[in-house]
Amino acid sequence: MIAYKKELFEALLLKDEARSLEKAGFINQKQVKFIETKLPSYNRADNVFVLLGFFILAGMLFLSCAGFLGFITALSGTANNRHTFLLSALFGFVALEGVIIRRMKNYANGIDDAFLISSLGNLFAFIGFSLYDAENYNFLFASMFFIGLLACLRYVDRVAAFFAVMGLYALVVSFCMQSGGLLKLFLPFVIMGKTAAYYIILLWLKKKDAKQMYYKGVLNFCAGLFTVIFYLSGNYLVVREANSLLLGNELAPGSDISFSYFFWGFTISCPLIYIYLALKHKKRPLLWIGVISLAFGIFTIRYYHPLLPLDLALLAGGLVLFILAYVSMQKLKGKTKGLSYESDRFHGGEELLNLQALALIEKFGVDSASPAQTLRGAEPGGGEFGGAGSGGGF
């Protein structure tokens, strides 16, 4: 199913873990260079500016080719916009498969991303224009889900996963709105329940992919996306505005939405639960989502109940955050177990790939650093939240 050669893809994962070992101080730069030389893999842009530059250039190339195809089809006198979108999508997928992946051996370097996103966009545009006179767009939403899912499985791409998730939720919302009745009135709770079910399925998929880890990045991205959607589905501001937009229920002055106390409580309590779970299970992405969700929750409160002027509220909030951060740093300094302020030895590392990278060095007999250099600052310890050790967490 996957479009990439597994040995080259696995070599790319091993190179990532070799760099992680080098940053942690277990191997030196010479050993990393040796691993990168001995392991041929796909070309990937590790620098975000290089990736962005390749993405822009490849996008311009795709647009030029799509414009040429549109010009050719226009000369035929029988084609319309739908045919141009379809031909552009087919051209993009053929170029992606035959040239960018197989011949150029590129993965996540901007060029393949631009062609994949452009091809998917043209394909969805073709389906949308084909359904222009249709009463509903359920077929478009279903197509976004299935095509995005297939593209995600084949190209191991986060953007394709995003299309699949958005198509799935659009299909759920459309079905509830057309069904009416309780599903329409309890739409936020339906989305919450669906998201919880999807997250459980995602955890099962992560366990199933734990050995190969081809889709580790995609699954982590989807987990973060589901976490954000779960919070937004119960945020008071989102629920109230969606109630006005989708149901057309304009609230009279002094009135409120149904279950308003629940949504107000959820708006504040859910981010706090996210932060607690992130600290407990050493999940850095969940911590960022929790902090951003808490900030959005505070914005929601101020949007409807401005207790202080904006300048004073920002000043008070910044002062509280500064005091909290300072006290936390002082309490966590020097700790090597549990929560710690010490540097992160393995940021998102995987123990299995770490061992494979070390085994590769041992197999080929690379000159290694002396024990004192290799283990400098790496004394045994059980730290996980940024502490020295092999917890692989924060």
C-alpha cells in the first residue's frame, strides 16, 4: 500500500534516531555521518526554510503545468473547468509516483508535499463542480474522507490525514443536520462522543504500528487533531456561534443556549484536564494543546463577560504566568525523576530505534568516543520529564 520502499523509509527513521542519540551525547558527530553514509534513504528537507522554498517552487511548477493543461483543453472546445481539474489531478499523481518518489526519491521535502496537496485539491474541486446542482454535498465529504485516507496510507502524509478527518466530521455534521430531531439539537455531544470513539481507535492503531512506526507521525498528528476538535466541540463560544449559524437560532437579549452551565464548565475544565494528563503521562504536544485551549477559554470568558479592561487583564495574566513559571522552575531544578526542569535527552525518541542505531555503529566498528565523552552528563537515572534516562517522554 505504501508508495515508498520500506528499506529506504526505515533507513530514514534510523537516521532520525541517530541524530537524537548525537544530541543526547551518546554518540559523536562522526558516527552520525557514518550512519548517514552507510544508510541510503529518501531525501528529506530537515530545514523548515528549505522545505518551504521547495514547496513554493514545486507549487508554482504544478500551477504552470495545470495552466498548460487548461489551455490545451480549452483549445479542444469540448472541455470545461471540471475536466481541467481532473486532468491536473491525474498529472499530479503520475508525477508524484513516477518522478518525485521513484526517481528523485523525495519524502517530506516540500516537492512531494506540494504535488500531493495540489493533486488532492484539484480532485476535490472536480468532485465539487460535478455536484454543483446537487441538493447536498455528502458525496463530496465522503470522497474527502476516503480519498484522504487512501492518500495518507500510501504517502504517509499529515495533510492527507487532515483532509480525511475534516471530510469525516463534515459528513457527521451534515448527517445530523439532515436527520433533525435529537441529533440536530445534541450535535455538540454527538461530536464529543464520535471524537472519543475515534481516539480509542487511534490508540489501537498506534499499538498496531508500534513495531514499524511508519505512521507514527501521522497518528500523533491525528491524536492532536482529535484532542483539539474534542475541546472545540464543547467550547461555549463555538457552540453558541454554531447554534446561531447552523440552526438559525438568534438568541434574545438575556437568553442563553441550552446546557450553558455545562459548556461554561467544559470551556475551563477541559484545558486543565489536558494539562494534568500531559504532566502525568509526559506528553508534550498535549501540554501545548492544553495551554492554548486554556488561553482560548479565557478569551471566551472575556468575549461575553469582560471583567477587566484588556490592558489590565493582559498585565494580570502575564504576572500570574510569570510567577507560576518561576516557582515551577525553582521547584523542578535538579530533579532526575518524574517532573524535571533539566534538559530533554530524548525528545520523542523511541528506544527500539535507538538500540538499532547503536547496533549499526557496533556492527561496522566505527571509532566511538571514549566512555568519559560518551557518558558525560548521561549518568544512569530514571528521569522521564526531561531528566536523564530512557523514558522517551518529555
